[in-house]
Amino acid sequence: MDADLVVVGSGFFGLTVAERAAKELGLKVTVIDRRHHIGGNAYSEDDAQTGIEVHRYGAHLFHTSNKRVWDYVNQFTTFTNYVHRVYGVHKGEVFPLPINLGTINQFFRANYSPSEARSLIEEQAGELAGTDPQNLNDKGIQLIGRPLYEAFIKHYTGKQWQTDPKDLPAGIISRLPVRYTYDNRYFNDTYEGLPTNGYTAWIERMADHPNITVQLNADFFDESQPVSKGNAVGNVPVVYTGPVDRYFDYKEGDLSWRTIDFEEEVLDVGDFQGTSVVNYNDADVPFTRIIEPRHFHPERNYQTEKTLIMREFSRFAEKGDEPYYPINTEADRAKLLAYRDLAKSENSVLFGGRLGTYKYLDMHMAIGSALSMFENKIKPHFAGGEALV
Ligand code: FAD
Ligand code: NA
């Protein structure tokens, strides 16, 4: 095999490692991915009918407060000044989210000052004061009071988990932020924006180096592939960003995930909802939210005859579904510890990324964590022969 390093998975974690290893260390890197494209879940493409950029695996908003990550990603793309905001429909009325003073005053038909609103919510949350909530429902009431909890959290969370919050562990949420200002900016990070020319242009820039070879439609566990587990492990250092349970043939059991089904529709209107994301907070609507991707890029001259929307339905992932969000039950955590031990003793294979560590990672976290793996493990190994563990 003509490679100094094999990277399994071309998401942001894998591509960051590959880019650094090729550019800074001059290594020959082979990146393989079982999909027909690079970029992992951040991949996007222009819809054929409308020309609108669609994030194929769900809406991806870039935001970070990490200057190192921000400087790194700006080598490959510029960012627009997009600022993310979310609205939610409850009983036929649209409210700003996350819950803020605007939401509270609209909901209670009031003109509360910040301190009046704070006192009201504290009083309502007092309903279960002094009790130790045993399920998500009681926890939610204790955090923000029954009225706001039942309007904006209860059914949305129930749809996300396909489970009545009374039957969900309290530990799923530790806090429900309520803002006592009218600020409804979704993220609080220093840097935010969307890649000016789209995610795929950004991702392609990262892989565009003479030392990087990409093999698509190539599953690491398919032994007929030129680069596979059988012929790579032990012969060349491997950075593996696929599912950790799959690597070890599920011998400690399956880790559980939620997935999302996307229902895409092209409509004969220029603008369906006036904004990029609208949540549906009530139980009578089966989907959790509607994304209208044209609003991610108001600066683009998209045609105005048609628009595209995606409805999102959340459910438990079965084998063969795309794993999106770790469920992280107690059983999952026990399995994960066992897989971590196996991963540690798997010589010269490093496990990284969302699937390789069974951890939800935003893009900036995946990139930050890949930069750290490069600095702390890959560089010392190639510079001084330190073992790759
Ligand atoms: P991935 O992007 O999942 O890449 C892993 C790659 O490994 C995939 O391409 C996969 O095909 C490949 N692979 C797996 N198994 C094998 C195998 N056996 N052989 C070969 N290749 C294999 N982040 C944000 O910052 N903002 C957001 O708004 C946001 N929204 C998200 C919405 C959803 C629904 C999801 C799931 C994630 C979202 N993220 C968001 C997170 C973002 O997608 C992650 O940061 C990113 O996916 C992590 O990158 P990764 O490289 O670890 O994993
Ligand atoms: Na290892």
C-alpha cells in the first residue's frame, strides 16, 4: 500500500487529520469513505430543480468560539454573515425561540420587564420545588414551570425521542435556558456564518492536496477493497472515524442512536415560511421541524418561482439507518467503556470523530478534536517514532 497514513471516513474529523498530515508533515494519505462523496454529514449539493443548496444530512450551521478552529477553517472558505434564528409553532401561533422575553410576553399576553418575567417563571417552577425529579417531565416543570414547559418542550422532546417525557430519564436535560432579554440569536459563539460557496466547495478544498488520495464507495470492512481493515491495520497507521462498535464486530453489543427521516418537497411558491427553521412544538404535527434552505443564503440570487422544504421526522435508528444522535443510555455507556478499552489496545489505530467516539460533535468540535489528535499523537509519532495509541 502506497500510503503513510490511512484515514477511514472523509467527514470533518478525517479530512482535518488528512489535510494536516499531508500539508504539514508531507505524508502520503489515503482517505476512504463508503459513501459516494466526501464531507461526511456536512455534505451539501445544489438541488437539480431549484438550484438551492441542500444540506443532505440535515441543516448544518457553523459556529465556534475557538479562534484556532476559526483561523484553520478560514484557510478553505470564507463565511457569510448569516445569523441563525429559530421560530416555533404552538397552537397555531408563531413564537421566537429559544424561550426569551419575547416568547414569554407573547405567550402570557403581557408586558413583563426582565425581572418581572424572572419572578413569574421562578414562581411557576416552584410547583415541584424541593422534589427530586425522576423523569424528564418533572425535570422540565422544575426548570421552567409547567406552562412554558408544556407549550415548547414537552411534545417537541416527546417527538424527538418517540417517547412520552414521563418515561424519559430526567438526566437527558440538565438545564433549559430562558433568556430574560429579547435576544433570540440561537448561538452565543464569537464566530458564526455559512460557507460562502457552500459546504462542498469548502470540503473539496481541504482534500485538494497532491499527497491526498480519496477512494469513494469504499467500505473499510469490505475485504475486496484495495484499502481495508485486513490489509491496512498493522501495516500502516490508521485513523478510524466510522462507528466504534462496527470496528469490533459489535462484540460488546450495539450502541444506540437516533436518526432523522427527511421528507423533501419542492413547492411552487418563492418563499414558504420566511425563515430557515420553524419548529412544530405540538403533538398533533408528526414532524419536529421544517427547514427551508433558501433562507440560509439570502445573499444568493436564487430563482423565486419555487422553493424547497424538508420536514424532519425523528426516530430510533435500526441497523442500516444513518446514526445521527447518540442515545447514551446507561447500557450504552457501559458498552462504550468496553469499546474504549478495545480501541486503546488496537495498535496504531486511532479512533476519532462522532462515530468513532460515540459522541455528538458539532463541526467545530470535530475539527478541534482532529487538530488536537494531529498535534498530540500523529505529529510526535512521525517526528520521533512515538507509539500511536
Ligand atoms: P461524519 O461527518 O459522520 O463522517 C464520518 C464518515 O465516515 C462518513 O462520511 C461515513 O460515510 C464514513 N464511514 C463510516 N463508516 C465507514 C466505513 N466502514 N468505511 C468507510 N467510511 C466509513 N454540526 C454543527 O456544527 N452544526 C450543525 O448545525 C450540525 N448539524 C448536524 C445535524 C445532524 C443531523 C448531524 C448528524 C450532525 C450535525 N452536525 C452539526 C455535526 C456535524 O455533522 C459533525 O461535526 C460531523 O459530522 C462530525 O464529523 P465526523 O468526521 O466525526 O463524522
Ligand atoms: Na489504538
